[in-house]
Amino acid sequence: MHDALLSMGFTPTVRIAKTRRTGSWDTVTLCVDVADGLGIFLELETMAGEDEPGAATQERLYEWASSLGVAVERVTQAYDSLLRDAGVPASVAGVSCRSGASKRSG
């Protein structure tokens, strides 16, 4: 995949180091990520009902996650943006290179 992105003109900017565990519960797919320099993230995915707006599906997943008894904060940024915003040093984030290119991989 990395080579394919390079051949399309994308330039690596940040290497995300993470460990991922996956599972499912009923119709929900769960991914638990431990991202170096950021912490632990729970990603939830499910299909929206035919007549269910996306926002209602997101709210349903948020309520389900909140019912687990742990603090929940919804995050919409990608890991690379979170690392930059947190000011994580390049040596921790694994920044491999930057250029003037406007395309990003990640």
C-alpha cells in the first residue's frame, strides 16, 4: 500500500505507531487502538438503518460506548492531526519526511 501511495504522488509526513485489536458485538465492529504518543482509542462502526440518518446512528453508538462505564470523548480528527496538535516530537511520532507536496498519506 505504501508503494502505491508513493506512485500516486503522495509524500509521507507522519508514521503512526499503533497496536490494534478488533472484535464485534452484535452489529457493531470495534477497534481498540493504542497509539504511541496519544493513548487509547475505541472506534465503533455499524450500518445505519435504511431510514436512520447518519447523525442518529452516531448518537446511538455514542450512547452505547457511554454505557460501558468509561469516560467517552468523541474525536473526529485523524491520528496524524492529533499528533501534530499535541506537539508530539518527531522522534516519538516517527515523522519520516516532509515536503512541499499538498497530498498526504496516512
